[in-house]
Amino acid sequence: MLFIRAFIEVYTNRIFLIGLPGVGKTYAAKLLANELNVPFYDLDSLIEQQKGKAIAVIFEEVGEDGFRKIEADILFSYFNSNQSFVMACGGGTPCFYNNMEYMNQSGLTVYLIDYLDTIAQRLVKEKAQRPLIAKLTNENILPYLQELRAKREPYYLQAHIIVDGETQLAEKLKLFIAG
Ligand code: S3P
């Protein structure tokens, strides 16, 4: 706790939200950015803007490896600025290159969690925009998420803070910040 307080004193306004696809990172990041009065960034949207293409098209053209390189390059370009922001990362962002290590060094990382069946229900409705999920049947989304979480948690669990349920986020961080 003391560590987190000290950390926030240095990096209060640079926050990276991480977690599985569909957990609500974008929603929570917008809420928090608004709360802290700093810019909100969505890493997927930054990639789409810079490349002028949808994530699904980038996956088709350069595959997942190519996408991960682009993702890391764009993420890294934000480490060098002194700017405050709240960034919603892509679900896979912490798990490639040294992304998690650098996010931990450059800001406060928050791992957002929720029940997998809640996330699965959300993803059934939003499949099309997510190339790794679009190919799954609705019944396969939950087992896919179970497997994905097991693979990714070694990275996600390196976050400074773990928050359950998207609505708790702003409240919990406000408490930390108020110290
Ligand atoms: C991905 C999640 C997506 C996006 C890309 C890959 C992943 O972001 O970055 O489709 O590997 O889990 P969201 O978590 O916002 O869906």
C-alpha cells in the first residue's frame, strides 16, 4: 500500500488499463480520464488512426506478429513524453515485447478483472471488431477466455493494482490518490 501511495505521487496521472478483451478497459479509462481531467487514449484506436486501417484489416495484412510490432512501436512512442493520460491498452498489449515492464516503469498499471461469463456475454455482441474472437462460435468464447486468462495472467498480474468490476475503478483510484 505504501509503495502504491509513493508511486502515485510520482505518476498519478499516467495510467495504463490492462485486461482481457471485453472487460471494459475503454469504458473505465474514459471514466477515469474524465475524473482526473487528463486525455484519454485507446491504444487500438491510436493504431487504427496511425495506420488508417481497422485492427481486423491490419491482422489480415501483416498477421498477429506484424500487429504486435506496430502495437509496441506506438505504445513506446508514448513512454517518451511527459504527458499525463489514461490509456486503455489492447488485451494482448502487456504480453508482447517488454511492454508490461515499460508500462510499469512509466506509469501506474491497473489490471481490470470481471467474471468470465460476463465478459463472454459482452463479447458475443461485439465479436466483429475483434479478429481473435470473430472466428469463434458463441459457445467457444467462454473456454477461449479461460485459456487466454491462464496464458496472460503471468503478465497481467504484474500490474500495480487489480480492480474488479468496471464501476469500482474511479472510486478505488480516487481513494488511492487522496491517500
Ligand atoms: C487483442 C485485443 C484487442 C486488440 C486486438 C488483439 C488481444 O483489444 O488489441 O484485436 O490480443 O486480446 P481489446 O482488448 O480492446 O479488445
